Amino acid sequence: MTRDEQTRDVGQERTLPLVILGEMVIMPRIPVPLQVGKGKSYRAMEHAMRGDREVLLIFVSEEEIEGFKGSEPQKLPPVGVIARLEEFLKLPDDTVRIILEGLERAEVGDYVQNEPFHMVRCTPRPDPRPEGPEVEALMAEVKAQVEEIISYMPEVSQEAVAFVHRIDDPGHLADVVAYGPAFEFEDRLELLNLLDPVERLRKVQRELSHQLELLRLRAKIQSDTKEALDQSQKEYFLREQMKAIRRELGEDDLDEDPIDELKRKIAELNAPDYVKETATHELKRLVQQGMNSPEAGVIRTYIDWILSLPWAKEEQQPISLQEAKRVLDEDHYGLDKVKERLLEYLAVRKLAGTKMRSPILCLVGPPGVGKTSLGRSIARALGRAFVRASLGGVRDEAEIRGHRRTYIGAMPGRIIQSIKTAKSNQPVFILDEIDKLGADYRGDPTSALLEVLDPEQNATFSDHYLEIPFDLSQVIFIATANQLDPIPGPLRDRMEIIEIGGYTEDEKLEIARGFLVPKQREFHGLQPEHMQITDAALLKIIREYTREAGVRNLEREIAALCRKVARRVAEAAEGETIAVTIDAADLPELLGPEKFSYGLAEQHDEVGVATGVSWSTTGGDTMSFEVLPLRGKGELKLTGQLGEVMKESAQAALSYVRYRAEELGISPTFFEEHAIHIHVPEGAVPKDGPSAGITLTTALVSAMTGIPVRRDVAMTGEVTLRGKILPIGGLKEKTMAAHRAGIKTFLLPKENLKDLVEIPAKVREEMQIIPVEHMDEVLKIALARPIKSASNPPLQPKSQKSGKRATPSA
């Protein structure tokens, strides 16, 4: 049919068979091969072949096309295309070859029939031929855009450009360009529905402009990438040439390529999938950036950290409680309670295995009692790796959890670093000096430890540097501290506290004899025949050269003796045999004069001087409280660096004595005529706490009555205004300090009787321990003679019958 034959029916309604096509659009004057399944559209084309071969095409989405297969008529689109069947050939293999050529647009009307195929009314709407400079300019712009787009597509033939340039109809140009890859089904359907050819061409021009921008940007990116790749390839070839040159010169050991080496290590890494995926992802980044990029060092370091950590689950070593007990006894003398608790812990681990959520043990005690070495012994007994992280002075939260990789010089925190050092994910991990952690503007490290030390959370511990979970649930964490008070409550709640007291004199002697002397002898290169130290010498060192709860200074003094002997051995002539036996009489010459006086806190019973006991992080010690009445008007002067609590105890003691003045045989005018000066020697040492209450009261009564205080009595306890004695803490250290000073009678609050089980049996046997609950009992025992007043018989304890003394407690 010619163009004139097509246009003679303009505006006249026609009835044509309906062919429904899916997501493809056939524009007018464009032939298209087609495949259609056997259905209503197929029967419509068979009917058309028996007539004028013309059909009406409509185009719908894949979802909508299913509706047209049913018997119910569907809503028709507003515009379709009248097409001519150029070929409808049935082939021997039961397939049909169809070629359709679009003729013109048509407005779609109503259905005429639905079975056995659809027939619909339509009105042809051929494109008009607009002219003018605007239309020519628009066509020229579109043709130039098409030419530029094709220049970005080397696979498209230049004949397509020539074909587009030959088109002189704006509507036809828009329809042809709509077949380009820049247009989707919805875009083509929208163009089909536009009956105005100029408006249609404007839409095409806008879409081509958008596509050109994308193509230009993509070309720029490809160009930049190609330059970078070309530079990388150039560097790669140069490196390969350098390798070849070194290989020819025999100067190269043919090291494995770094990238290939990392790929191999990642493939061999025994770790969870998420770890290997992270490492592989970072390796891809490294390959893309190149080994010489500024970021390469950061990525390589991160991958190396992942590869160096022990991710795989390790087989649990069998636990022998007999072996563990042997190791603990071999390494530590005494500490029976601590050893018993550790053996119970190991017994549970043996029975529960990996099901056990390991409790975090915290060993609290003065310096030098063996807290850190206990952890080392546990590691040796279990056959596990041992690592130690000293937390003293750590104030930065990143020290625990690491720095983010965005920072220069970032690295994991101390937990992950120690795990890498141990090369095991189930070591014995000592967190040393956990009470010395501090907080400042950089964060609170104790808060960062909450996740580490929580058995319910540390299975997925996340370090800020790694940013992938690491399982710490099988690590045996043991914290050590000198004091409990500085440890925050939430952190303390996550740990099981095991208190370690100081050593007795006998325990120190055994430790020195069995551990310290052989150890220092070996460290100084001495043989047993070179040096022997008698027990008397060791005892003198313990009593008069050291004053501590642990044995650290004792070991230093023994090391000093070893140095003296080592010099004699080194200076000896060849063949001369040096054998030195050090006795107590030799110590002043070797170690100098005694540093501490041993024996009673006081050499004589004195008026106004009472012996008390104190406790600090370094253990217990005795101290004297001196009271001196002076001419004055009742003022109270306190010296000796006393803390606020101890000052308040002195005020309470004075108030109690004034209230009981008549019963205590003190003149009513005494306080109007005298000022009271209380001094605690070693004035440079700060002192605080309420437990000196009964000592201060006793010294005050002695000073005001003139009755001496027994020199062999020491006491501790807080006193109230009514004279009642309240319990105190640190009883074990205080009792051992009194025993060390040669005290024979020790007074303690009655409510502290339950704590006597912690005191070594030797101390309980050699020292009379008397529980008291009122100051009257204390004064009766501590003063050298009974108190007499002008109107009353000698003072007796109110809690007991006259003449009956408080019963000693062992």
C-alpha cells in the first residue's frame, strides 16, 4: 500500500483484528520480525492474511497481557499502531515466521467481537508534516546527539548515522530514535501516545541529552581509571623487569608476590567465614588501590593483624588437679585459702568444659604476696599460654579497645595485642593493677573492661580496630589489685574477689629458705657451696631490715647479700674456693645498720601512750598514739597528718572521756585548766580511719588519770559517744602486725570474732586475742592498774560482773 493509499482513509473509522503484544513497541514505518503464541492474536493474524493483511497492534505490560487471554474484554489503551503483515509463513517444524511493518498511529475505539479473536474499531491518525526553522533546528540537534551517542558505541555501524541523517520527517525521526538503547518500554509507549510529532521529538531530545551526560561522565571515569591502570601496569612491568635482572645476577631469592602470598594465607586461615570474608574484601581493596598507594600500608597492616590472630577453636587440654596442686605448692608457700579456691575453679572447668562461663577472679592483697605469680602458676598447671597486661596508669579507653582505623598509627587495644602475643585464644590472662586504672577526657578504661570481663558478653568482644567479633569466652582472666575501693562497682560486680593477706614471720622464713635464696643464688651465678644463709640471719632480715606484708623487699635484701658474695667469688684467685656462711652477726657489715626496730611497740609502760594498729595497701603496722595535757582552757590540738575521720574519732573520744570524767577519777576542773595535744608519730605519713577510736580513748584516760598503758597490749576498734565498740576492717593484717611487733595481748571488737578464722594458727596461739564491746572492758585490760575515783570503787566493765575479766578468744 502506498503512502497516498494510506492517507486516503484519514479520519475514517475502521474495524481491524486486534493483535496484543507484550513489552515491545512497533513504531510506524518500521518492519519488525515477530513471534506470537497460538491464541487470539495468532487467529487474528490468520484472519488478516485472508483479507487486506492489516491488523491493529496494541502494547501492554507482561502483567496486563494475561488478562487479554481470558474471555472477559479488557480495557484498551488509547493509541495503537495499524500494521501490515508482510510475511506470515508456516514452517515445517510447526513454527511461524512473521514480519510486521507499522503503517500509522490509530486511536483505539470499542470491541466489535471477542471470539474467536478480538475485533476493534480504530481511527487512523497519521503524522502531519510540520515545517519551519524551529523544527529544522530541533531535527538537527537530535541527529547530532544520535551521532555523538553512536561515537561512544564502537560496535554500532556508521551506516546507522547515515540512515538517521537521511530522515526528513520529524515524527519518523522520533520513532526511529526511540528504538535506541536509551529508551525503555515505558518511554516508547509514552512516545507512541504523543500524536504531535514536534512534541514527540522534543521529548526524544531531552532523553538523549540526559543519556549523553551519563556517557560523557562514564567516558571520563574510564579514562581516569585507564590512566591509573596504565601507571600500575607500567610499575608492575618495571618491577618484573627488576626481578628478572636480579634473578640473572643471582641476587634474588624469588620471593612470593605479596598479593599472592596474602591470598594463600587467607585461603589457609582457619577462622570463621565472616573473618575470611572481611580479609578477602580488604585484599580486593588493596589490589584495586595498588601496593604503592598511600592507603596500601593501612590495609596491609589490617590484613596482617587478622592473619596473625588465633581464630580457630582450640582443643581443651586435660586438667589434672593433682598436677595443679603440685605446681601451686611448688611455686607458693602458704596461701592455703587461695589455693583451695583456685583448685575448686579448676575442678569445675574439668567437669563443665566449654559449657562453663568462666568467672573472673580478682586477687586483692598488698604488694609482694604473689598475686601475679599465682596466675603464672595456673597457666603452667593447665599447660596454657600466659600473658600479662599492666593496667597501672592507663587512662585512655582506646588502650583497651583499640583505635578506629581512620586514625594515623591506629592499632588494636591491649586485649587483642596480648592474644596475638599468646598465639592462643584460651590463655591465662593477668590484668595487673586493675585498681590503678584512671579516667579522663579520653574516656574511662574501666567501662571498656566491662565487656571484656562479662562472661555473657565477651564471646563477641569487638575491638575498635578489628571491627569484627573475637571470642574471649575461653580466656581465663585473673585480675590483681592492691585495694578494692578504687574499682568501680559495675566492674567489681563482674569479678569474684579473693583476698590475699600478708605473710606471717614463719611463712616469710619458709619462702626465703625454699624460694628466694635459691632463686637469687642462681640469678647471680652462684653455686650452693658458694653461699649459705642461716635461719637466724633470714629472721633478722625479716624483722629488722624489712617491714612489709609481702616478700619483695626481703628478696631485694637477699639479692644484696648475693652481690656481696658474687664479688668475692669473682675476685678470688684461680683455684681458690669461696664458701660464705652468712649469720645474723654478719648483716650489719653486709647490709648496714638495722632499718627497723623489732620487738614491743613501746619498751616501757608509759602514761598517755597507747599502741594501735593500722592497715594500708602495703599491709599492717603498729603505731603509737601520744596524748599530752597542757596548761590551757580545754582546747584540742591534733598533729601527725591525721585525716578527717581520725580527727572526728579524737573528738568523739574526748567527748566520751569528759562525759565519764567523774567515773574515771578525773577532776571536774581538769578540762578548764588543761588543753589536750594528741600526736601520732611519723608525722609525714598521712593517717585516717575510725578504727583508732579505742586507742585514742585509752591514751586520753591514761594521760588524765596518770595510769600507764601496758606496753604489750595493742588494740583496734571504732568507739561511739556511749563507749560502745564497733567492728573494723583489715583485721588479719592488723593482727599480724601486732604479732610481728611482739604484742602479747590484742583487743578487737566483739563483732569481729567471725574474722578470726582468717588469722594464721601460729598468731592465734602466740598472742592473747580478747574481744571487747565497751570501753570499760578496754580500760580494765589496757591500763597497768585499775581506775579509782574519790567516790567509787575501782572501775569494772559494765557488761560483766565485778572482778570478772573478758574471756580470751583463740
